[in-house]
Amino acid sequence: MKRSLLLILLLLAVFLLPTKVFAATGETSIQLQATVSEDSSCQVKVNATIHKDTPGNFYFSVPADATAIALNGVSVSTVSESSMKLIPLSDHFGTGIGDFPFTVSYTLRDVVHKGEDGALVLRLPLLCSSAYKVDYLRFSLTLPGNIETRPTFQSGYHQSNIEKDIVYSTNKNTITGSTAKVLVDHETLQLSLTVTEEMFPQPVLAIFSSDIDQIGMLVCAALALLYWIWKLRCLPPRRRDGVSLPEGLNAGLLGSFLTLQNPDLSLMVFYWARLGYIKIEPDRKKVILRKRMDMGNERSDFERKVFGSLFHKSESADCSGYRYALLSQKVAHTQPPVRHLVDKRSGNRRIFRVLTSLCGLFVGLGTGLALGFGTAFQSFIGVLFAFFGCFTAHHIQNAVPCLFLRRRRQLFLSCILAIAWIFFSLLSGRPLVGIIFVALEFLAGLMAYFGGRRTEDGKDAMAQILGFRRYITRVSRQSLEAISKQNPDYFFDLAPYALALGVGGVFARQFGTKPLQECPYIDFPLRDKITATKWNKIMEETLEKMDASRQQVPLREFSKKVQSLTR
């Protein structure tokens, strides 16, 4: 029997010999100062010293819901555990032995909760499973009002019996205390205190900020998706390879046929000039249009009406004038003549865009409340970012047609807003929300501008336009040289379409450095022949001057209202 017992002990010794034993090899002293605000957020500052007897990695633990964590005043990354976050101190102090003093600060966003009986209870973690035994713990808790109840303490090892080992005192709105004995390693300690609603008048706001933005966003997104499926669903736009567009298609209506946008007067003018109706005379400040012939029944009623308004019994028109600006704005708000492209059962894209933009409103509300948490302006910041989110959603959706048409400035603005939104999401601690928001709004733009139940004519027109756009960006220089020998004006014939599709520069570069003859519809003073790239630049600058006139309209309207009020 003794031999058997001796054999068992020997075997146990053999198995236990290579086993590593993890135990505390040092001591920790902690001084914690916590200040709770009326909005139930808590600013915590911890002065601690860890004494290490053996070399190796070491950490300091903070609550799992801690934010804005800083080590010695500098933001620091953490490692998440199930119930806490670990600050890797060895990354900053090395793995040696000795005393390591440091300061940790962090924010707890909501330390006040409603208990089962409906009373408000403040819960503050004083110790989060320290890897070392705590030789000394001192704490100070400051509240926004006088303390009228006694605190209770809960330990991981001793449960409520830990209270006999804690000495504390209360002075008006402050509780100070310390431990009367050494706390073992991996101990936890929490302070609980019943508080009044007068002391914390904003507990509802925290609940509001954490749920309503996500719920609102999901509801709006679901409604938008259901409406799209019900009224706007369509297959992704296909592309049909080809070298031509729908017969007689005005360059100013390309956006209307492709993405159902409103007409573009400046491009309509370029197209009419290419057909011989107009001569364009640009200079440094102005763009003058000279009528070469009247427009007859060969063009649509819509084009004839706009052409007549443009010249209005005159033989010339100034594109930098207020009259052209008004007409350009009126055309831009005119319903495009594309009824034959869309099925009568198709829904209204504006409803879909409003619902998806409301998603941005709720995301902005949540982001603003998160950024303003702990400040007196939290509600104001939340409302401000709600409108900013709605504005951003609208412009991100507007970026989609800019990928296929001109208006690169709108694309640039949308990119700036998207980057700014992701930046603010990072600051609020919700980077994934910002990235998902930008991606979903871009997808909503695709669904809106290429949505709508198209007729067969509408599908064919879209396919031809996309195929033609692909052609002018990929046509070889050899093919262009061969075509230009038969038609020397080939570049000028296609230039209005290339400009409308936002690929004028790409198309012009395909012609290389060979100089072209004069443009048949732009009267621009030149000493020598220039390349297609230079002609494209002249055309883009001319379009910019023509578009710039529209900026006069809101200023003129505002001045008129001011004058009428002062009379």
C-alpha cells in the first residue's frame, strides 16, 4: 500500500514538474478619483504604481465600457477581454523589474441605471481584476449633488463581506475611502450607491441616444427597400457595345436618357451648334451665341421651345447674362421628355431618396449625441449632426450620376463629405457605422438613378449610351486616324457627347498630338492649329463660363426681396 502511494506521488511529481505556475509576483498601489456629471457620465483618473519582482509583460485593467483611455495623458490602444480592457504597460515601460508609476484616465459614459425597484443606482468599478495583489487602494467619488444614502461594496472574492475591510467617509457630495487589508490578485471591487432623479435629470437622454438612431435608420432603410422593390425595381443597367447613340439624341438630354436627370441647357447649346443652328463665340469673360438659322420641325417641341426662349426674337444671346441664367435654371428644373422610357407603373424616385436620406438623419443624430456626450450642448450637437447626415446622404447619392456624366465638382464635394463623415464617426467611436453609412448611401444612389421600371425603349437607350461611352474611352488611335481621314470633323462631331458623359479629356487624348483644323461651331481666335486635348480644354472652359451664370440667380432673387422689404 505504501509502495502504491509512493508511486502515485512520484507520477504526480513527474506531471507537475514541467507545469508553469502563474501567480502574482508583485504589489500594486492604486489611488482612484472619479467625478460623475449630471448626464451620468464619469471621468476617472487612476494614479497607480506596480512593483514587479520578475521580468515579463504586464498589464493594467480598466472596465470594458471605458472610452477615451489615456496613459500618462496620451491615447493608448487596449486589448479587449470578456469583462475588461487591458492596457499593455510593457509596450511603454518594458519588461524589466522594479517600480512602475503611471497615470490612467478614461470615461465611463453611463454609470447610473434603474434598479429592479425603479430607483436610480450608481455603479462604479473601483478595481477590475488586477493581475497583481493590491497592497493599497484609495478612492474618491464626487457627485453633482449631496449624498444622502450609504454606499455598498461588492467583491469578486468576498462578495458583500468586503465592506468590513473598507473604511470610508462622506462629506456633502464626496465619498472618500480606502481598503484596510491587502486585496489578492484578480480581485474585483464595485461601489454601488442609490441616488435621486434630482441629482441626475438626464437619464432618459442616454437611453434615447443609444437606441433611437439605430432603430430610426433601420426603419427608414427597410421602408426604402420595400418601396424600391414595389415601385422601382429593375435589373442592373447592361451595356451594348457600339459606336453610335440613339438617333437624334441631344447631348443635353444624355443624362435624362441614362439616369432620368433634368436637361442641361449648356450641352444642348453645344449640340445645336454642332448641328449648325448656333455659332459659339467665347472670350475671356463672356460667351456669345450667334444664331445661324431658325429651328424647324426637325427638332422636338421641347427643343424648339427652349431655342425660342434662348434668342427671343434676337440674333444673339449672352450666356453670361441674367436672362440666360434664368433660362438655364428653368430648363434644369424642367421634367425631362422621357415618358416613353419609363413604365407608367413606375414609382417616384424622390420618395425613395427621401427615405434613404432620413437614414442619414438618424445616423447623424447618433453620431452627434456620441460626440457631445458629457457636454451641455449634447442635444444641440445631435440635432446639428442630424441635418449634416441628411445633407451628406443626399450629396453622396448625387455622386452616382457624376461617375457617368459631367459635373465633376459635385463628385469632388461628395467625396469630401464622405471622408468628413467617416472622420467624425472615428471621433465618436463608431467607425464602422460611418463606413456602412457611406456605402449604403452610394448604393441608394445607384438604386435611385438607375432605378425606375424602364420600358424596352428605355432599356435600349441606356444600353446604347453605356456602350457608346465605353467606345469613346477605348477606341484606338489607329481607328480614329482612319475615321478622321474620311471625316476631318469627327472629333468635333462627338465632342458634345464626350463632354456630356464626362470623358471629354479621355476621348481627346486618344487623338494624340496631331493638330486638328478649326472647330466648325466655336469661333475661337487661334494663330496655329491645336490638338484635340487643347480643343477639349477650350470647350470645358466655355461650358464653365456658361454654367457660372446660374450663380447669379439666387443673389439676384435675394437682392430683389431685400429691395421689396426696404421700400
